[in-house]
Amino acid sequence: MTSPSTSANDHPYSALTPDVVQDALGSIGLWGDGRMAALNSFENRVYQMHLESPVGDVEQVVLKFYRPGRWSDAQIAEEHAFAEELVAAEIPAVPPLRIQGTTLHHFGGFAFSVSPRRGGRRPELENFEVLEWIGRFLARIHTVGAAQPFHVRPHLNAATFAHEPRDWLLEHQAVASEVRTAWAAALEEALVLIEMHPALRPGTPADPEGIQLIRLHGDCHPGNILWTPEGQPGAGPHFVDLDDARTGPAVQDLWMLLSGERRQQMQQLGALVDGYEQFRPFDRRELALIEPLRTLRLIHYSAWVARRWEDPAFPINFPWFGTRDYWQGQVDMLVEQIEEMQGEPLMA
């Protein structure tokens, strides 16, 4: 990538100083005691704060300042409503606190929410019992997700995760010139295979060929699951971030938990589905979507980083991005994904 055209001080987040964070909390009638820590988040800015006076049993809160321009207030409201539905169904999610009658607040040009802090550690995904437990948990989330649709949050399909990112990257000349032609050709070949699946085609109806599209977590990787060990209050998994919630096939929330060689992935998938089917049927036809979904995420990721390059956190944390070697690597991975999509899907 070339150097950003604006300085770091021009980025909206440069205005989000510690004083502004404290004042934002005070604007809704809560006050921190001065202890504040920035939490790991590239997409948004997230801070853990201790309250001077507890709100009920909440002594520490997490303030999430949404990236300006990414989601509309209506889209954020759907995320919050989904989280509240999960809690109403006794699913251990962490919704924003409802303060002054709302979960979404504004201060200093930012939309933000306040959630109770929940601790936990990454789940041990090599443990099949843990995977089965997570599978049960995801089935319960999806039961709620299938009860009604999102109206303003987007679908996960080839339009949103491939066509639009591709067009943006090419228009902004973000792809290294030496491999641009090869990258575009590999992407087009991959898209042919992706769009063989009706559930991933642009403009897909709500229930294509019987594969149901539902409200999803959307970004269900291990870092978004907090695990509380057995024997402690709230034992098991819970999600703390629905920022990428959108509409798509259920398998989207399973495949990112898989790792290792094909045999290992099949064993992991089997454990997840075993747990899932204790609460909700799983359509085995969705297994054929795993590699297309993996390919869509690969395409979307490059545009996600490129669009945020003027955020000073990105050049610091992604110094390898945008080089010729990076884009050649993307070509190579697209070629590998084309081979995977042409092969037999994983089985559970």
C-alpha cells in the first residue's frame, strides 16, 4: 500500500482521547473512577472502565465506539436487539446495557454502546467435548436467529464479500500492479464456483432450494468466544461481539472454528455438528458451502484492510499488507481455494 493521503491526526479516531471516552460515559450518567484500558479491536475502539458506583451488579463496563461510517444507527440497533433476544432466550450472550431507555448513544461524533465486562479465556478447540458444547450453543443462537429476519443488516454472499470488495480494490488500485491481472483472473474463476451455490448468489431469496438463511453471529472465530471453566458461574462459552452479525447460512458460524489437516477438520466438524443437532437440525448440504465461504472471507479481508489504511492502527499492525509478496500470496491462496472448491466437501 502507498502511504495514506491524510495524516494520522486527520483520522476520526484521533479525536477519541481518554478525556472524550470518560466524557462519553458521563454523558449517559455513568462515571468512571479513572481506571481505563484499551482492549484489542481493529474495527472499533473498545475500552474497559471501572465505575465509581456499580450499576446493579456491574462494576466494570466495556465501551465500544463504532467505526464512523461503517454501520447505520438502524443496523447497530438490529445488532443490539439480536443480543437482547438471545439473553431473553437464556443464551449466555453479553448485550449492551439499556441506559436512559436505549442501548445506542452518541457523543463527540461517535456512536457507542456500554456493556458489562465479562471475563473468560479462549476455548480449547482441540477438546471435542468443548467443540460439542459450542455446537449446542450455536444451535441455540441459530434457533433465535431463524425466528425473524434482519431488515437492514446485509447478507453474506458473493455481492457483499466478493463483487463489491473486488471493485473497490481495483478502482483504488490497491492491488500490486505486478500481479493485478493474475489476481483478478483467479478471483473471477473462484466466483464462478462460488456462485454455483444459490445461497451465496447476489440477490438470493430468503430460502433458496431449502437452505435457510438466518441471522448469524457472522464472525465466529475462536477469539470471539470467551470460555468459563466448569465449576465456575456461567460455565461454558459465550460470545461478546455481534458486530459482524448478518444474514447467511448456518455453516458460516461453524467453519471458522476448524483448523489443521482435512482429517482433523472433519473430526472437529463432527463434534460441532453432534452438539448442534442436540438442539437444532443441521442441513448437511451446507457443508458444500464451507470452501466457498472461506474464499469469500479471503477476498473480503483484503478490502477490509485496504479501506482502513488511513487508520494509524493498520499500517502499524499490518506492515506486510499491500506489497507484491502479499498480493502474490493472495493469488496463490485463491488458486488453492479453487482446487478445494472443485474437490469433495468436508463431511461431518
